Amino acid sequence: MGCHSKKDKKDLIRIVRTTQGDIQIDKTGKLNGRGAYICNNIACLEKVIKSKRLEKMLEVPISDEIYHALRGVMIDEKG
């Protein structure tokens, strides 16, 4: 989403807007709802935050807590 490069789904992080309107990080890839994928890369995340692309894809405002959680997931998987 941020860098527009093609990658396997297993190399991406899925973010879902559930049918209840909640935003969740989908580690299983099986949650129901509207999904968007982002590279497991902090630079990509920063581009997405700046452009508000995730908000546009999921059609809802994204809280800072979700972006903070995404950074945590990315850092945990790298470490």
C-alpha cells in the first residue's frame, strides 16, 4: 500500500475494518471485513500515515493507537 511493490501475502500485514466498524490487525488473515495490506516496513507505514491511504482504503478514520500497534507488530517481527 505504501511502496506499491508486489509481495506475497505472507510478507504483508493485514488491517481489517470489521462489520462492527472496529479496526484490527489481522495476524491470521481470516477476519471478516474490509481488509487492506501493508508491507512489514516502517518506511512504508510512514508513507501510509502521511498520505492517509489506510483511511481511504478502509473508509474510516484510523486512530493513532492503531498506527502505534502496527509499529509494534513490525518491530516485534524484525527483532
